[in-house]
Amino acid sequence: MGRHIADKRAPSSGGRVKHFLRLARTPRETWYRPHTASGAKRVIQYLRIARGRVV
């Protein structure tokens, strides 16, 4: 029995994989968020609200 018509396409040149690997290897400055000193204050405010002390 032969293969289905959809299975008889030409092999790809690997363009998607090449593009994915190029993106994966580049530094991610746009996604990087440095942790600042405000992080500790944010945790304190979160804990205050979680304990029910809304001022």
C-alpha cells in the first residue's frame, strides 16, 4: 500500500530550524529585566496585603 498524498511532499530546507536556532543563540536583552531594589519593597507590600493589613 502506498503512502498518502499528504505524505509525498518535498523535503524542506530546514529554514524554520535555522531561524529558531539563530534566535535561540542571540542574547535576549529585550526579555531581560534586572532585579532592582524595589523588588524587596514589592514583596513587603504583597505580604502586608496578604495578611489583611490594607492601609
